[in-house]
Amino acid sequence: MAFAQLEPFGGAVDDLRAGLGPAVAVNMNRAEGTAPVSAMTFYPWHTEIKPEPKPETPDEIAQKWRRLLSPKGKPDGSQ
């Protein structure tokens, strides 16, 4: 799951990849002043585009690791 968050794969990404060609063709030939077309325009079943997550601070990352590696699961890493 962590890898999929860093490098997405699967059906939605394949659709995006397949929509890039038609989007380029449409955008090259669109009338001046019209809005550009997105690759996802060709796949209406993908209605939600998730925004990029905010980067975690080093303290947040360290806290997650402490919680993960703590034997009792305490956030501060104590036992």
C-alpha cells in the first residue's frame, strides 16, 4: 500500500495513461481561447482526482516509526 501511494498503479493509472494521447491530440487542435482538455476527460467514471498529500515533517515520520516499533504501541515509544 505504501508503494502504491508513492507510485500509483492499477486501472485508474492505466486509464490516465491511455487518455494522454487523445488529450494531446485534442489540445493541439483546439480553438484559441478554449479550455484545455484533461486526459481524464475521456474517462467520465473517474470523477474524483485526489490532491497531493502534504509532505510529512521529519518529526511526524519519527513519531510514526516510534509508534510502529514500540512494543506496547505507545506514541512516545515508552514501555
